[in-house]
Amino acid sequence: MSSTATASEHIQDLGAYVSASPSSYHAVHEGARRLEAAGFTALDERQPWVGGAGAFFVIRDGALIAWVTPEGAGATTPFNVLGAHTDSPSFKLKPRPTTGRFGWLQAGVEVYGGPLLNSWLDRELRLAGRLVLRDGSEHLTATGPVLRFPQLAIHLDRGVNDGLKLDKQHHMNPVFGLGDPEQEDLLAVLAAAVPGGGVAPEQIGGYDVVVADSQAPAVFGAKGEFFASGRLDNLSATHAGLVALIAHAEAGAPAGGPVAVLAAFDHEELGSGSRSGACGPFLEDILARISDGLGASASQRRQAMAASFCVSADAGHAVHPNYPERHDPVNKPLLNGGPLLKINANQRYATDAQGAAFWARLCGEAGVPYQEFVSNNDVPCGSTIGPLTATRLGIRTVDVGVPLLSMHSARELCGVEDPYRLAVVAELFFRTAV
């Protein structure tokens, strides 16, 4: 994708990215593939780095940080960081995952984050993630459609349309075949799905595998104005950041400008408390090493951080036409009305007046409309990586994102214009001094 792409081209590319990214590990692998194709250099945290201008990236588990250091960058050059996340609410495979009874083979899964459980019913689902062998080698795996959470027929629950209640332990056990669970092994299915001929299932020492929808993303609507896909929260922002950073690098980072950084964290849906999450040290570690490479002292690094800025990009809520009472009575964002500026008095979002003004400036210069989002006072507000990054690093942060319907569904809904508009503003942000 280039900075001259259209909204239609961008949404098709977002669909391709989502399809290639059924897990956070696949999302960073696909991101790395695109970055390397654009000339970025992969770095290893365990090795020394040479400082200076260039385009680089680092992967830590299911998280990725990529950056472009311009010519002329020095010890006090600030960072313009776009933060996003690679995980989505789903289900994660448990230890000893092959279960079942009454002739059914079932997968033992644990709820990951806060999915809309009913949206996962009666869909053809796949498994994806990483396998780690006993020798320490790591392998991505992704099956085709192998799972389904079958819903109970209405004939056996006549009151289901008056209120569906799903027990996470007893009702959310997907089927994947027929047979004796003592004679079958779901891990063998995952081992065979490793690209390049598979691996031996008996060598699997550990795994991080999630359930993902197998249905392809689609553009639809009377005028083709809608886009339906799994994992729009938050691959819509991760993809926008990738497209914007690559376009920024290809256009040539302006000499003396900020260091442009994309930070795509894992585990946001769980609270970000991990070594690859926003509460962990990943971003701080990388920014410190970039500063070291530019010859910064501890004092100069603090100067650079004080002048830095973070745009936390995560999906937000569009007004729902069937539930208007759940939204603020004045601020009612629409699909294709532009990316959201997310505001919360209790700092569930990190936006303040300075951040709001900067976002307004960026959108104005980019020719992109934006919409303000604030929660109904009677509805608790969700949160993002924004407050976490601001608290950990002290960088001024603004929370933004693509408006969605059906957030945390197996298949979410956005407008075809908004992801593209977010990428356009993100590219401008990467090259703009605050």
C-alpha cells in the first residue's frame, strides 16, 4: 500500500491483513513480512544495535515495534508513537485440549478477554497461534475451519429468544469431530498445519493457540459502504499504522523530524499486563535503546520523552440505531464519519485539551473529518493502551480509533472510509513536530 492508495484499495488490503493474521503472532509475522519488503531491518533484542538513521523493527512474542529514525536525529529528538494492539477477544486452547463425550470430539478452550459469546455460535472456526517444540524452536500454525460452537435448537429451549444465557464452562466447548478423545489428538491437527510439512506432535512442549473466525472479510451495503470482518478491534489500527509507517519511510522521513514509531502491543484485551503488553517494558526498552544509539545521556533522554507524543489508536463505538439510549445523547458517531477522538473525564482515555487540539490540527491538515466520542454517564467506559502508556512513560497521549458496531463480536462492522482516513492522519502524524 502507498500513501496514494484509495479507501477501496485500503479496505481490500485490510481484509488481506486480517485474513493473514488469525492470531497476534500471525499479525506481527505478517507485519514483519511487509516491513522487510519495504526495506526495514529486523533487529534482535539480544544483540547490540548500531544507532543512526534508518528503518527498523523488533518482535517480542505477539507484539511488534517498528520505527524510522530520520537523518539528523540527535540525543533530544522526540518520538511520535502510534500505539495499537494485535489481540482480540476470543478463546484460547487449554492444556490437554482434546476432550469430548457421547461420541463427539471437543476442544477444551478458555475464554480470552470479553468476547460476545453468542456471536461465536454456529460458525465455522479455525485454530491459530504458535507451537514451541521441546528444542525451543517456534512455529506458527493455522488450521482451516475445524471447530464449531453448536447452539441448542429452539425445540429444546423454547424460551431462548426471551434471553439466551451461556455458561462459559459448560456451553462453550466447540466440537471438531466424531470419535474417541482417548484415540484422537487435537495437537496433531495443529502440528500438521505448520507450514512446510508440519512438525511432530509429540515434540510440542508448549503452545499459545486461539480460536478465530474462518469467514473471509467482506464489503457490503446498499452502496458498498460497510466492511465486516473479525478482529477489527484492533487490527484496523495496527494495519493503519503499518501502512502509514511504510509510506512515511518510502516518502523519506524529513531530516530533523521526530523518530516515527509504531508500537503494536499484545494482551490489551486482558489488561496489557505482560512482557509484550502496554503495561510491560517493551516500548520503554526500545525507546531507550534508540536514544542510546543517538548518544543521549539520561537527562537528554528525558528531554526527548518530554517532547514526545503518543496517538493511542484503538477501535471505538459508533451509535447503534437499535440502542440509542446506550449512547451519549449529543455525541453520536457514525460509520464513515471519520475516526474517533475518544474522551473520558475519568481518564479511561488519555485525551486532554492539548491532545484534542493536536488531533484537530492533524485532521485539518490531512483533510480528514473526525468525530468525538464520550460515553453515556450510565454506561461504564472501556479503556485502551493510552492511559497505560501515558502513565508508564509520561508521554502526552491522545486516544483515537475507528468507529465500530458489534465490537467484540466474532465479526465486527466498520465503514469502508474510516480505516483509510486513520492511516492518512497517521502518516501525517509520523512526520509532524508536535
